[in-house]
Amino acid sequence: LGQLAGCRRDFLGQARTACVAVGRPTLPRMRPATTAPAAALGALGGARAFAAGKEMLLDSWVCPDALYEATMGSEDETTLHVDQQFIHEFGRRNEVWRQRVMREDPDLFTQIKAGQSPKYLWIGCSDSRVAAENMIDAGPGEIFVHRNVANLVVNTDFNVRAVLKYAIDYLKVEHVIVCGHYDCGGVKAAFKNQDHGDPLESWLACIRDVYRHHQEELEAIINEEERHKRFVELNVIEQCLNLFKTSDVQRRRAHTGSRPDKFECAFPRVHAMVFEPSDGILRRLPIDWKEYIKKYRNVYQLYDADDFASSYEGA
């Protein structure tokens, strides 16, 4: 055990010295598990080691390998195993991004290491074409993001509710955006009368409910593509209304709306948006929030009438 600890200290000391010598801003990487002395740390790495066949806990953390270094020296990617090809590609892309960031904004990593204080919560679709950061050219730390199939806000979904709770009560976000997109696979699937299999089918049922609520309007639209686009928009609007139903949003708006000395208006603000993949334009959906709130206040309000009404002034 003493020999193991000594090897570990020597290895970490050498790695840190090397990092300082080249001015590398990242944590030191471990040596490959096939070379000494890192091999003595065991195949699992981290805080575990093995001596005489027994697992033993180390007294500190060991930094994992940097992806971009994992396949250094491998000039021909085709000779690599498929997993190594994946690591090689992701490592290269991570390093290209990291080097670009350090050139353009040298202090960024120091800033985001200190924590996050985003103004925005973005609830969007999981579709690979519609990442929030890309659409508004945002940097790390600007947007708190939750994504799922068809950008739903399901009040019984602990995932979205946990994100909402954290964003509103702890991060104090000022704006919540629900963003859908045309050509949405989830919305298209909800159009079809077929069983897609659980849990997907149970999820799509929430979108089918949107169609049921707006069936007359949607079936009046003759063109199928235009009907799909309107369905996407109505789905976004319904998810925004689901946000207003939550205790998290109501409580925060009641509090901020009753404190004009500290807040300009009731927060968080809720925004409905839709993205068009064919032209890259983000569009705002006009919604008369006051009318919706007035219509359903007696159904969904969770606070006294005066508190509830004041929280939605200027909504």
C-alpha cells in the first residue's frame, strides 16, 4: 500500500509539473492504464485502487483522461476501434472549441467556473437541429435549458418540474421561453392514428390532447403542411399555459408582482416562440395572456384573488 501511494504521488506530481511547464489551463490527465505508475491505480481509476486483489479507496481524486489526448499519435483513424474513433472525433472537436474560446474570450472558463446566473429558462424540443444556444448565439452560462420530445410542459413530469423549480426559486430566471419548431417529429407522430409504443405513446397523448382542444380550428385548415405548422404553434401555446398553472410560476409572479419597489413587473415572463429550420428565423407567437388568465383564473389560481390578480398585472 505504501508503494502504491508513493507511485501515485510521484505520478500526480510529475503530471502537474508538466502542466505548469507548458502553461496548460486544464487539469492533468492520467497516464494510460497500461503504463506505470498509473496502472497501479487500477482499471476503474478515480478514487479506487487494487492491491493484492483487494479494492482500496484512495484519499483523493484523480483527473480522467482528456479526450483529445486519448488517441494522440494515431494518424490513421481507420485503424482505430469504433469506440476509439468516437473518442478521437469528440476529443478533436472539443479541443478545437476550447482553443477558439481561449482566443476569443480568455476569461470565459474562469467566469463559468465561478457559477451560473442565467436570466433565461429555455424549454425546447430534443430535435438535434434546434439547440437554444445556436438559435440566439448564446455562450456558456447564458441559458438554463430543458429539452424533451415536442417541448412539452407536463405537470406530472418530475424532470421538467425539477428544472422549473430550480430555475425559478434558485436561479431566479426572469424569462421562461417555450420554443417549438416546424417539421417537429413529435407533433407529426401525434397526427397519426397508430400506436408508437410506450413510453413514447403516453408522451404523444399529451400532444393529441392539444389537437382535441383545437380540433375545429386545425381541421378547417386545408393544406396539410400548414395544419402541421398551426398544430406546432398551438402546442407551444398550450405548454405556456401549463407553465402558468404551476405553483412555481404563480408563487414567484405573486411575490415579484407585489413588490414594485424591487421588481419592474411580475417575473418570470413567459414567452411562446417557434423556430423555422428552413430559414433559421425565430418567431414570436402572439398570445393574449390577460384573456387566457382571466378566463381560467377560477380554475387554476393557487393564491388569494388579490395576490393572484396583482401578480398578473401587465402580463
